[in-house]
Amino acid sequence: AAVREEVENGADGVVVMHGTDTMQYSASALSFILDTPVPVVFTGSQRSADRPSSDNVMNAVCSVEAAKADAAEVMVCMHASESDDRCALHRGTRVRKNHTSRRDAFETVGAEPLGYVDYDAASEDADAEARGVAFTKPHAERGAVDLDSSPDLDADVELVKFTPGMDDAFFDLCEGKSGVVIEGTGLGHVHTQFIDRIEELVADGTTVVMTSQCLEGRVCDRVYDTGRDLLDAGVVEGEDMLPGTAKVKLMWALANTESVAETMRTPLAGELTDRSVPWE
């Protein structure tokens, strides 16, 4: 609501200061909630302002420049490397925090960042134009859509990580939930002993989405018998969505759409890529 209000009041772009531990979830959620005609840029710092190695100033400066630029998307702007040279602009639905403390902890998974912001250029005397911002990937253009939002979320969604040897009683906790996202192994698998439990959840009205614990590649449950049994049980393939992104998308889809399974399979905010190529 706060971001929409700023855009309604004429802001050319919005910078959201956010804690880094959960920033990928918030950026993903806002990507589905908000149709924005201007850039919305999340940023934060991995190291506090009282440390000589703090990244807070550079991230903030680069984020402001990104918010002046022409990519009308929800992005995360953080250090692109350990050096103080440039920040990367990650699409909100494809970004993940991949290190506990490095300044370049945030990475785009399964693709390249949308672009970069050169810090030296961004630090020049302020003006109305974006400085040092270069986009290298296709992106939504400023003003391409009208401002709109669908802010409702169904919070009754769990994210479950399958591990060998886990007790199937864990699925008792999922009974009655609106949705469950499973982080399966490899192409999207769990132990065969869980398939009946998953089928029961689906039969009771729970939407079950399968993602993978692998950082790259996409789910494909048509390769092995286990996967085909999961599809027969009613599992929805999450393609190459990140598990955290799949959770917030499912929360949004349950609250705002009638065909939840179809919505989960449809790219809305860059969360799904066209294909995954093993050798890239």
C-alpha cells in the first residue's frame, strides 16, 4: 500500500530499504501484487554502517539511480562483487541471498541480472537523469502498464523441504492448508511413501506445488515413475521457480485467481524462464 501510494503521488521511482534476510520474499511478493509503471527497487546492507566495509551507502546511491531509470519492474539492487565498483539489478522473482555475509550475497538464479549500476557514475552530482545504469536483459519499460495492485495474500501456505528419512507425520501439519510448496530433490521428487499423503492433501482441496532444491534447472516430473505418480496425485509442477518465489506466488494466486494451478504454470513477473539449458 505504501509503495502504491508513492506512485499515485507522482514518484518517478520508489526505493524500499529492507533487511536482507527476507528481502527476496518481499521483492517476489510485490512483483505479483503490484503492476507498476515505474521502477521499484529493494536494497539493504550486508554490513552495518559502523563498519569500514559497510555496503549501505553504495547500495543506496545505486538504488536511487536505478529508480530513475526505465525498467519498470520490482528489482533488488545490491553489490555485484566484493569490490565497490558496481551494483547488480536483480529481478525480484529470480533473486536469492546465497551467502550469509558477503556484500555480493544476492544473485540472480537461472539467468543473468537485468543490469548494473556503475557506482562512480552514480556518485556524480545529482540530476534528474539516471547515471551509470545499464540494462543488459529485456525488461518492462517505464510507463508500459497502468498502476494497479492485487494486495490480498492467503497466508495459509507452507514451504516444506523433503529430506531422506523424514517422518511422513510431518504432512499432518499440512492438513487443511490452502497450499503447500515442496522442495523436492532433483527433478522434483520425494520418497514414494509420501505420494499417498500428498494425494490426500490434494483431494482435500490443498494445492501442492513441486519445486527443486537444486539452484539451477527446472522441475520435470515426467521422467521417472515417481514423478509421474506425483503428477497423478495432483501435484503442480513449479517449473524453474525458486521455492521462496513459489510460496509467495501461491499465496497470491490463492487469494486472487480462480484457476490456481494454471496461474502457477503461467509466467507473470519473470518468475518462470522459457527453458533451462543444462550446458549454460
